[in-house]
Amino acid sequence: MSVSEQPPATEAAGSAPAAQDPAAPGRAPAAQAQAPVTGPAAEIAAGYAFDGAALDLGALLWDGACHPDAPIRIPLPVLNRHGLVAGATGTGKTKTLQLIAEQLSAHGVPVFLADIKGDVSGVSAPGEDGERVRQRAAEVGQEWRATGFPCGFYGLGGIGPGIPVRATVTSFGPVLLSKVLQLNRTQEQSLGLIFHYADSKGLELVDLKDLRAVVAFLVSDTGKAELKGIGGLSTATAGVILRAITAFEQQGAAGFFGEPEFDTGEFLRTAADGRGVVSVLELPAVQDKPQLFPTFLMWMLADLFNDLPEVGDLEKPKLVFFFDEAHLLFSGASKAFLESITQTVRLIRSKGVGVFFVTQTPKDVPADVLAQLGNRVQHALRAFTPDDAKALKAAVRTFPKSPYDLEEVLTGLGTGEAVVTVLSEKGAPTPVAATRLRAPESLMGPIDAAALDAAVKGSPLYGRYAEAVDRESAYEKLTAEQRAAEAAALEAAAAKEAEKAAEKDAEKGAKEAAKEAGKAGARAPRQKEEPSLAEQVVGSGIFKSLTRSIGTQLGREISRSIFGTARRRR
């Protein structure tokens, strides 16, 4: 996998952070008199006093007060131990993603973000100063400066703004595709057989019409025998798969599968100034396909897993991947799909990639996956219904033992506040800390459409991936074979008809020739035949003289004998 280390200047980027000016707008005012951090609060603060590089999340909240001298941080090396950002709608999850992405980029770590609502593109532009920003910066001890960060923008299959991201059906695989098509376990296994057959026969499954062509062939009279040795494909199952593909295409999903296939190594780039490129996948145009985009995100992660080498623990991750709307990924997932996700999340850590799942409650993520997550930022939870209350109690039980009354804290957090626990530099969980989060330094909202379009078309990747290519693959090969078979059948039928016609013509010609020969014989004059020896003797003068001199009876006997008739017995 080739990785471009230096994206060109056309990539959307902000200026590098400059030295802080004490008089700059948004700078935290001089430290105000604060009550000293003592007791449990001091123990919590000590748990976040890391020596190495770390991301600053915000300041400790304790007993109703914010303590800017007690920063809450995440060590940079443990970000490949994965994490969870959860919270009810409107509690600030997106801003938390933006805050973490900015600091990762500043540390030279590439980031991948899925922009579900279309409001993350602002990370490429400097933020807007204002009273609320200044107030938040003062509360948490932040020296805020408006800063934009280098970004690349992408779109699934060219729908909406962004460089098109496509995958071939083959690389997507039967497990992920079954999730998108909402197939059951039996149908998923049958789809696996179809993929196996296509691979073994050199039938490239590039787009959905390739897959449809192979399915149709395997239930045709010609292809039915192809899978008998490995289980076969029933007509009913094939019908379900074909209908699911058709419905999927009718949703406009055909463009997601095809070539050129996107190289996920493009997400590992750094800018010329050393900052990591923030790759933003623009998804507002596909919100009506809720099963598709999280599954496509899983394909991206799986593709990275397959291509990246083992590196173990690093000083900083190669990439941090944010998986927004994670509950859609796991909804209705098959056992095989969940096993694949769990394995990918567990093993990709050693490839230097960190994964953060973003969702509303921890219960949206299966326990086996949740167990792999070492860092957690939990925004407010609501308890308006019995189910909400049950989810709240379940969330509280997943935290380490804490001096906080977490049920009360989690329901009382304001926007931009969260309960945090991460892994320390030694890999041990830090104390649970209620935290007031810092303000992002980039624009907290979308950039305008013209700026986004200019950033997309100015990228060198646009020319590489913008135009779809439809080369010869399974559909074309099977169609060509079918046409060749039909042509051969037509030729054989035509040859047989020609042979029958030739036989009829020959028979008719023979009859006509015989008839003409008979007519010619009837018209020809009869020729006198040469007399035989007997006739010559009888007609001679000596014989005539002899017969006259011998008696009549004796003459008759000799005459019979000469003409070949048997003498009669008396």
C-alpha cells in the first residue's frame, strides 16, 4: 500500500499553530483565585498527570466547580487502544470528536471522521472567536487560537460532495455485503458459495451487475451443476439475493461498488508542515441508507487491517478512526459479522490504528467489542423512560469504582461536559473524572459549499478517483459466453437445417433424374438384336432342308431341345 506522506498544497488546510500571544483574542485570562484541589479531587487529578505527549480534553469538575489547574488528558501512545464517545443527542459528541481530531492532527497523527450531519467540514477552517468561546477557554485554562487543519473530503460512490470512495464487490466480501443486503444466516452462507465460485473461475465481481450475473448463471440450466459438489444454490435463495440486490440498486447504491477502488492508505497522509491530514467522509446524502455507511466504514477499517504491517505499540498511532452512528453498524448484525468486527478491533491495535466508536449509549455496542475499548468519554445520559433508567444503571456499572455518584452526575452533565476514564501510560485505567471539555479551535459548523467544492477538486486524488471505470468482469464474461453459446447453438441448428435441405434436394434430384431417364428410353427407336446361335441354325437353309426330309414329330422334338425347353415326360 502506497502512502503519500506529503499531500499537495491544494488540500484544504489551515495555518500551523503560531506561538501564543498573551493579548490574543480568546486567550484564557490570568488565573483567578481557585480553591486548592484536595481530597478525592486531588487523587483524580494525579491520575492524569502524564509525563509524555498527551491530548488535553478539559478540566476537572468536582463538587460543582471547574478546576483549570487539574487538566484531564489522554496519553498519545494509548490512543490505539480504542475508545468510546457516547451520550444523548445534543450533548456535544460531535464537538468532542472535533476537539480530539484537532489535537491528533497537531501531533502529526492522521484522522478519519465520518460527517453524518454535514457539520464536521469546519475542521478545515479557523474557528470564530466569541464570548462563549472565551468563557469556555477561561473556565478550563485553555489558550484558544482560531486554527484550521489540513483536510481531505470524500463521498461514498460520488454521492454528495467529496472524492468518490468505491469498493469492488469482491473486496467488500460476502459477510459485509450480507449485512448491507440484510440477508439471514442461510442466505449469507449461500452468498459465500457464490463468491467462492466466482473466485475459483476467475470471474471478477467488480460491481453489482457482476454479482447478479453470477447468481443468475448458477441457477440457470447451464450453471446448476456448478455448485452441486459444495452444497448447491437453491432457486429460492438465489431469488432472495437477486431481489435484495435490485432493491439496493434502487436506493442508488450501485455507484458505491466499482472501480477505481479507493486505496485506504490515502487516509494515512500527513501535510507538508507535519500535521496529520483529517479525512472527512461526507455522508449527509446517504442518511436514508442507514445500513450502508456504517458497513462501508467497516470495509475501510478491514481493508486497512489487511494491508498494514504489524508494528506493536508506537509513540503515537498511525491513524485514529472515528466510527460515528455505531449503533447502526451492529443493528441486525449476524453472528459472523459481529465476530469479524470483534476480531478486527482486537487485532488492528497492533497495526497502529485506534478506533473510537461514537453512539448514544454503551449498550449500542456489543459486549465483546466494548471489552476492547480502553478510553471512554461519556456525555450526559437521559432517564425519561424505564428503558432509559435501565440503560443508565447499566452504563454506571461499566465504569471503574468512583467517588462520584455517577447516576446523578451522568444525568446532570451540561453540553460540552463528560465523564472520562482512559488508560494511563502504564496501561491501567485512570480514575473517573467529570470533565468540562475544551472548545475546538476550528470552525464549529460546516464550511460553505463553494469552499468545499474547491477543496475537493483541488486535491490530486480527485483526478485519480473521480471518474468511474467499467472494465471487463464477470458480467461481460458471462454475457460473452452466453452469446457465444447462443451463436453456436444457432449455427448448429442452421447447419442441421442446411443438411436436411441438401438431403431433400439430392433425393428430389435423383427422382427427377430417374424420371427423365425413363422418358428418354421410351422415346429412343428399338434396335435389332444380334441373332443367337440357335436362331442362326434354325434359320439356315440346311436346317430347313433337313426338317422337311425328317418327320414332323422328330422335327418338333429337336426344335424344343434347341430352344431350351424341357422335354415333357409322358
